Amino acid sequence: MKIFNLENMIIDILGRNRVARKDDHMLYIEVCSDINPNCLDNFMEAFKYRKEFGLPSFESVSRARRKVQEKYPEFLEEKKIRNNNSPILVSFGNISHCWYN
């Protein structure tokens, strides 16, 4: 896989998955899933034989994420400023939790 293809894939993933913007492990799982959805059935085997599955190295994905975020700051992790009375909302997929200070 060429780096520009990986970068385009990462731009797409970072656009739809905010957790992947700050978590290389989540990003790597998303990249692997996009390339070969069957590899997630046995991730240990896929990681061990990543070249046979056509998967990039973890380091390549991490490096490409940093490069994309440098070019496109809108894909950086969002930092929210809040006061002591504001709720804290955490969302992962379809699950959301809200806490108050």
C-alpha cells in the first residue's frame, strides 16, 4: 500500500471516528477493518501475518496520522474548555454517558 492511499484512508477514518484522532490503536483497527474486514476475526493471526493480509505496519499508520493531522488541523483531538458546572459528555459509537461536576 502506498503512503498516499494510506493517508486518504486515514482522512476518511478520522472524519468518521473521533476516538481514532487520539488513539493509534483504534485507528489501526479501523484501517485493518477497511482493508480486510475478515482480519478482525483473528486479530492475533492478522497482526502476525499482516503482509499476507495486505495490512500496513502499526508504525506506518501512526506516522500517517500525524502527517494528516499536521496538514489538516481539523482532524486533531478536540480539546473542550468547560467550567465547574458544565456537564461532561463522553460518547463512543452509540453509547453516551453524561456526568456533572
